Amino acid sequence: MVKNAARKTREKHTTLGREILGTSRLAEDLLAPWFQDLAADRAPATVRRYASAVRRFLRWYQTQEHRPLQVGDLTPIVLVGYRNALQHTEATSTVNTHVCALRAFVSWLTTTGYLAVNPALRLKLIGRQGSPAPQALTDTQVNALLRAAARSRHAPRDVAILQVLLQTGMRIGECAALMWEDISFGEKRGTVMIRAGKGNKARCVPLNASARQALAEYAAPVVAVPPTLKAVATVWPVPHAGNVPSPLWRSQKSGRLSVSAMGRMIDGLVRSCASRGLVPATAGAHTLRHTFATRYLATHPGDLVSIAALLGHSSLNTTRIYVQLTAEQLAERVESLDLNAYSG
């Protein structure tokens, strides 16, 4: 019964459309019959979304042109202009919902004879844009976080955690899972074995001097030696068969420091610095990983294979995000084009 009624409605409006083809009917006046037809083929939630999208489009047009949209005003340029305007303010999924709604409405207008040619035939959905380059911390921001950690209740531990994350690019979960025996500590060099990598893949990452010095200052009171690289290297625990590994990071109650507790510590440092405008409020543990990767590639341009190995990426496509330019860098490049008459 519903489909028969919809067919009769469609036939009625097809006849009516042919009679008024080329006239200046207001699109707003045709929404009710379109909704009626739409309800016969689409779910109620879809009808509501499409109705809201088309009404928003009509309001946008009236704001732009200072008059209501007439059926004859529906051209490819108008439809694409609206889609492009949405892209500046809305998520990809929202833009595509509006495109689908407009295509459905314009198709109905064409089928019923209100339009001779469908202007939305080439109105395409938009693809999802690639992720922007991660925002790395500047030297000033890194130093602000380290200074805040140095003033914390557990200063040696917190500074060591920050430095290990910054200097190796490991994930926070990988860092929290470290054991003393996972680290090979020497005066001149060192490595850390990450056994709890993503996908259960282990990898070995070098420890530079900054990471080793921070670890030495953290470990010195525990192993009862001066906080020097040489002293700590001589007593750093070496794994032996049968020994039970000991967690590297300890909580205030001497238990193992959990991932969530480590995250709260870092978030607290970020809040403290962000409140004074020293670091972005959106920074977190993963920002330290981004910072390591970005700095590595800035120093060794194009070395995606090595940074992928250091970060534990199974695919280079995951690593390519670090070679994309940030919005600020893109703006600077566009500003410097010789086409720009006002470039400095």
C-alpha cells in the first residue's frame, strides 16, 4: 500500500512537473512531497538527516544570495559551492551526508520533471583527508616539561621516564612494561629491549647519552652508587637464567608503576606547563613519541626504514605521517611562492 501510494504521488508530481518545467518554483515548497516519497524508500532516521541537510542548504543559499532558492537555481556550481563551504567547518562524514541528501533531492526533482537535467550527476562524495603531520614539541617546550618533572615529588623517576620516551620514541605502554634486565647499560652506549611491542613484536632501541644519564640519576640511589654513567654501568643488573625480572619503574608504594599512573604523571606535568602557556594543552605521552620521530627525520631526512624499525611500525605507510608538513609549514611555503606579490 505504501509503495503504491508513493508511485501515485510520484506520477502526480511528474505530470505537474512537466507542466511547470522552467518556471521559478521555490525549492522549499517541494520539500513536503519529496519527504513523502522519501519515507517510502528510506528509514525514518535517514529521512530526518536528509531533511535537515537540505533545509540547511536552502538556508545557506538564502544567506548567500539574499533570496530563497528556486528550482532553476540548482546548478552544479551552486551544489559544489555548498559542498566546498561545508568542508571548511564539518567532518568528512557530515559533508558526505549532505552530499547524499542533495543528490537524492535533486534526483527526485529530475524524476518528477521539475528539472530537465540533473545538476548533481557529477557531485561527488569527498574522500577522507590524510592525517596531518603530528605536532612535535619544540626545544623550549621539551625543556619546560623536563623542568616541571625535575620539581615533581619523584623527580629522578619522572625525568627518566620523560627522557626515555623522548629519546627512544617508545609507546607509553612499552615504557611501563620495562624491566631492569631489559636495559643494557654502558658508560659509552646502551640499548633497551622492548619486549611488549605492538603486535607482540620485540625490538631493540639504542639509548643515547641523555636517556642513559637520566636513567643513571634514577638508578643511583637504588643501586647505592654515585649518579655517574661509569658508576651505574658497573652495577647495572645483568639478566641471568632463573632470575625473576624486576620492574624498572616503581610507584610511590614501591609497587610496579602502571600505564595509567604513568599517563597521569605526564598529563599532570602537561597541565602545569600548559597553564603557563609553556606547552600545548593537547600534549601527552604520544606527543613525546611524535617528537622523537619528527626530530629523527629532520636530522636524517628520508630515512623511513630506520625510524619505522625504531618505532616498531610494521608498515612504512604508518611512518610516512612524520614526513608530512604541518599546516604551519604548508602556509609558510605557500606564502613564500613567487606568485605572491606581497611575500616578504
